[in-house]
Amino acid sequence: MQASQDHKNGRVDTLRWVQSSRQDEQSGLELLPAAPAPCTTKNSFLLRLESTGDAATGKDGTERAAARSKPCKDPDGTAHSAIIITTPSDSSSNDGSSPVSIYDVLSRKRKYAIIYISAVAAILAPLSTTMYLPALRPIQADLHTTIELVVSSVAIYMFVIGAGALLWGPLSDWLGRRAAFLAATLLFLATSVPCIFAPSIYLLIVFRALQGLAVAAYGSVGSGLAADIFAPCERGTALGISSVPPLVGPVIGPLLGGVLSDHFGWRSTFIFTTCMAGVVILPLLLFFLPETTQYRALRRLRATDPQTAAVIKEADSIEASPPRFRAPWYPVLLILDRQLILHVALGLVAFGSYYCSVTELPINLGSPAYGLSPSKVGLCYLPIGVAGMLACPLGGKVSDICGRVNSSQPLRKVLPSNWMLLFVFPPCLLLYGWSLHFHMHIAVPLIGIFLVALATCSYLPGIFSYMTAVKQQTAGAAAAGLYALLFLASGVLMLVAASVIEAVGIGPFSTILAGLNVIVASVACVQIRRGIATAPVEQQQQQQQQQQQATAGGSSLCRAIKC
């Protein structure tokens, strides 16, 4: 802390104590110039901070308690001049630069370019899944196996994606996002070749599982990457936009997979994804994707631009959490936080129900009741992809708008999507399941699956944005925990679905899933409403504590600064 004295033009300066509610901002005194005031120049001076009791809200939503320095006199009548105090964060730059956020180091154009590179890489995960689905019947015939074993290859693939995310998230926090992306892409290339030449369903299941381990990186690491470079107030929009290219996978994947399977056999689908990974994705990652983890980004900035690095507002919090490898179960522990657990549970039920519906679509449409070829089944996935392309950007934008209403209440980010899962998702799931159960016109189940996809995809950007805001410095691990549980839950439900649907039919099974969604969504909505209602009281208590701390700090300062 520095003090200086204006001997020539005694001034009455206004000081504001800025107490931030965000962990990535420092609290401190802020100087506001005021009109010159008479001041007697003496060799000694004293600062007196007087709390006005008034609080003002700045543009960034932080509460600012005002204080004023005034000329004062000792009991013997000696006059003292005002002094000016600046905090270290305000004076850390030699050229007097104002504080800069780590989120503002990269230009907006550069940040979105990084997000698009990540999203193009992430398209590999849905492509390798959905290109495979129209060929389930041909794979059964070619490998002389049962449909249950073929479906189990999809379920095991989902299981390994979930388990793999638990590894990739902590690895990306430790080694960096770029290194994780590159390692995952190389692993995918190495495991794709055996899938092309698999002579039996069992070898196909093994190497499909290893492919799942590879593509598990893209979702969890991509969410951590968005948390690295986008502030919480704009992260929902970024995550929504970054979800669009991966959701193109459900549009073009079944189309390509159906056409390739019809004309060149089901193995050609693996040849296509292998070429895409080696020719498109790997060069993009090698030459255009920088490292984005905040700890490494700050160190790089200090090497290239020390003056800007010196005024990074979040530097202390970033350096307080240096990267280190955490146990694979650590991401799950993160999302068991009481602020997150209900919303995570809702995401698991909704996402699992969605994937069960998507997996059952080709089985039902390829049955004698509908009798569609793989290429025509692929066309029926178009509504799912269109729904995702519409819902993800819109859901992310709405999440950010609701979050800006009160930045101290991040629960608002998930409120609108929660209503979607409570009021829209269950009836649409019933429409989809019972229309297939009674073999209704194909337009009816396609409308149902479109609405199911719309509700599910609108929820995901909000929950990822909310979660990474709550767990900023471990965003990669937290996103990995959610990503893992989403796919593990989907795998479990898909295995259960095969037996239950065989016994009772897809209509009753969809009713069970819809009821489960209603129960969990209702409890989550109650928790959100209570959290929003009690937040102002908790915020007021925090402000009172901060004002007491500021007053105590000012009193100590008055006693300490005397020359």
C-alpha cells in the first residue's frame, strides 16, 4: 500500500472500498478525484476513513461502500493534509495500466476461433456413434450375432465414454487442453483400424470401447476450454455455439452411415471417421489450437507481455491453484456438491432418456412394421440434428440472459431449461414412445423425437455453464464429472431398455422414463426457487460482514499511517 501527499493543491479525495463477490476479483480501495480543497501543508499527515453507511452498485454488479478522506487535526490543533492510497492491484503496472481480466487477453474473434476448432474436433464423437446406428441390422447379419449383442456394443461404447471422461478431465487440467486433444485423436486413429477389419462382434466391441475412450476427451475437455477463455456471464452462449457442430453429427452421421452401409458395407463407416480424424482434425489441433488453461496462459503472457500480465485481476486466484493431476474419481466428487447434485441428477435422467430414444429409433424403423432401409433410417435422424442446432445456441443465450439478471445468483442460469424438462420433455417422450408402440404413421414418432431432442439440448449449455461458474478453477474436472455421468447413465438405461422393451414394449418404458423426469425436475425446480429466494438474505449478510471488515481495516490503517 502506498501513500502520497498533495502539498500544492490540497484535495479532498473520495475513496471507495470495492468488495467483490467474485473469487477472481480482488477487493481494494479505489480513488475517485474530487474538487480541490484547502489543506495545510505539514510534515505529518493522517488518514481518517469514515463510513458513510451508503452502498452503491457498480456496473459490474459489485457492492461498493464509500469512504472519504478529510483534513483533520490532532488535539493540539496541528493540521494534517489528505493522503492518497492505492492498493497493490491498482499500482502493480509500471505504466499505470488499469486491471485486465484473464478473459479479455484474447480478442473475441480469437476466442470464438478456438471454440470452433474445439467443436470441429468434437464432431468426431457423435459421428462415430450415429454413423454406426443405421447399420445395426447389417452388422447383426454380417457377424452372425444377435441384435442384443450389437446393441450392447453401443451401450459399452457409452460406458467407456463416461469412464474415460473421468480420466481426460483431470489430465487436461494438469497437462493442458491441447495435449489432451492431441492424445485423444491419436488414440482414436490407432483404434479405428482394428474396427474396420473386426472379424467378430466381440473384437468389434473391444475396439469400439477403446474408440469410446478416445472420443471421451472431446466433450469434457471442450467444456473446460470454454471455461478457460470465456467469463461466466458469456459462457452459456459460447457453450451453446460450440455445441452446434457436434450436433451436426446426428444430422449427417446417420445420413452418411446409411448411404455408406447401403453401397459399401458397414465397415466403410469406420474408414470415413478414420480419414476425418487424420486428415481434418489432427492438423487443426496441431497448427491452430493454443494452450488455454489459465495457469499456463498467465505464464505465457508473463513471458510475452509482462506489463499486461502484471495487471491481470485473477492472477492471485489462478496462481493459488497450480495444475496437478487429481484422482479419476475427483470429478465425481466435485459435482456431488449440494449446489449441483440435483441439476446433475436431472441431466442424467433426461440425457439417458434421450439416448435410449435415439438408439431405439433404428431398431423400430428397421423392423417389419416400418421396413426402412439403412439410408432411409438415416434420413429419419434429420429432426434430431435440427433440434440440436436450434436448441443449443438458444438455450445457452437464454441461460446467459437469466444469469445477468443477478450475477450473484448463478442458479438463474438453469431455471428456464429446468421448466423445459418439467413441462415439455415428459409429454414429448410419451408421444414418441407410444406412437412407436402402436406403429403410428412415421411422422408422429419423428415429431416426438424432435421435441425430445429440443428439450434435452436446450438444457445442456445451461447446466455446463452453471457448473463451470461454480467450479471455475477445476472446470475441466467438473465438466468431465458431468460428462462421465451423462454417458454412464445413458449406458445403464440402454442396457435396461433392451430387456424392459422386450418384455413390456417401448410405450410403457417411455412412460416410466417420463415419470422419472417429472419427479426429478420438480424437486430441482423447488431447489432453484428456494435458492433464488434466500440469496438476497445471504448476500445482505455477506455485505454487512464485508462492511465491518472494511471499517476495521480503515481503523487499523488510521493508526498505522502517521508520519
